[in-house]
Amino acid sequence: MRWWIGARRAGITVPLALAVFLLPLLAVQNTEVALPGIVGTPRVALTVFVPVPLVACLMHLLESRVPAPEDSGVRPVARYDALLVTAVAAAALCCALLVAAVSDTQQAAATGRNVLFLAGLLLLGRAVFGPSAVLVPVAWLVLVVGIGFRGNVPRAWTIVPEAARDVPAAIVSLLVFAAGLTVLIFAPRKAS
């Protein structure tokens, strides 16, 4: 286990990833910008984009594997990876909820939910596209900004710009995250 953590560089990358998540989250609270879209110019909270560096760091962690020993070994490396992803996502969610409680804003809580959703998309995309899947969460956000709004109201399928208390968005986020973890554990790895 200790060698696996060293190979993943988790001792350095995880605290750095959480810092890269937390600092922008604190900086862009309650900030909305008008972004050009195909169907108008919606006002989008900047916190929607805060999870992107964190999920990119997750991809970096997962792709820093040592293929020969991991493929030939008997250790459950895929389960260790799933545990690492779950721990990072849970830590980010806790950070977001703490920021939401301290700053009395719901955008931070929604950002924590979005970490789960975008990490799940990343893991699902990784099974198909390999390391290029780091762009799947970004592509989702571009799609949401491009066609996911009716005026300034997000459509139901967009998930990420929904309010923190939106129960369907929370359920979908958990389901996508669980599906991503399942694929991470049981799907064969796409060659890098």
C-alpha cells in the first residue's frame, strides 16, 4: 500500500489538488459572469468551473501508475484507486460544505456536489478514452454553457449549475460518481 501511494504521488498531489480546489472556491463566491452561449448569454456562477483542476489532478493521480507491476501483481490496485478517488472527492465535498457554512452561501455546497458529478464523468470517460478523458468534464461544462440555459434558468439535464438544494441533481451526481467508481474497479484499463 505504501508503494502504491508513492507511485501515485498521493502524498504531494492530493493536498495540492485540494488547495487548488479550495482557494478558487473561496475567491469566486457569489460571482456570476455572462458567458456567450448558442442559445443566449446566460449568467453562470464561476464556482461551476472550480472543480476542473481537481478532477484533472485526479486523472493525473490515476495515470501515474506503473503498468508492469500493477498489471502482474495480486494487489487490488483498482480498488485502491477507487478508494483514493472517493477520499479526494469526499475531502473536496467536506471543504465545500465547510466554506458554505462559514460564508453562508449555497454555491460552495453545489460545487462540492459538482465534484462528485464531474469526477464520475471523468471516470466513465477514462474507460472509453483513456487519459484524454480529462477533457470530458470540460466538454460537459462547455455544453452546459452553450445550450444548457433557457435565459438564465438552467435546464434540468445540466446538473452543475443547479442549486445546492436540488435533490434530483444530487441524486444524479451520486449515481454518476458510483457508476464511475464501478467502471474504475471492474472495467479493463484503456491503454495510455
